[in-house]
Amino acid sequence: MSDAFHTPNTIDPRLLEVLVCPVTRGPLTWDRDANELVSKGAKLAFPIREGVPIMLAEEARQID
């Protein structure tokens, strides 16, 4: 575990295979530095809190 909130320092590749963007249904990539799952199609970054991806569009951060 990487910090006091028990955020994993890796994402299981199998998780990335099954998770899709809730907006576009497209693939996600993991941004290790920001600890977010990124949807390039929707231009959104979904946070990972305490090891749990928060896949709600209203919780996502807009990216360029």
C-alpha cells in the first residue's frame, strides 16, 4: 500500500479490462501519478479513493 489511505500503487490489469467509461463505454487508462482512471473519449478522469474507482460522471474531473 502506498499511503495512509491504503491506495494501491498498482491497478490489477484485469480490472482495466472490465471497467469502461460510464459516459462513452470506451476504454480507460490508469494515471498512476494522479491515481485516476482516464477516459480520453469523454475527456474525464475518474478518481480512485481508498482503492475504489469512483465511476460517476459527476465525481469525475474534466481534462483537456
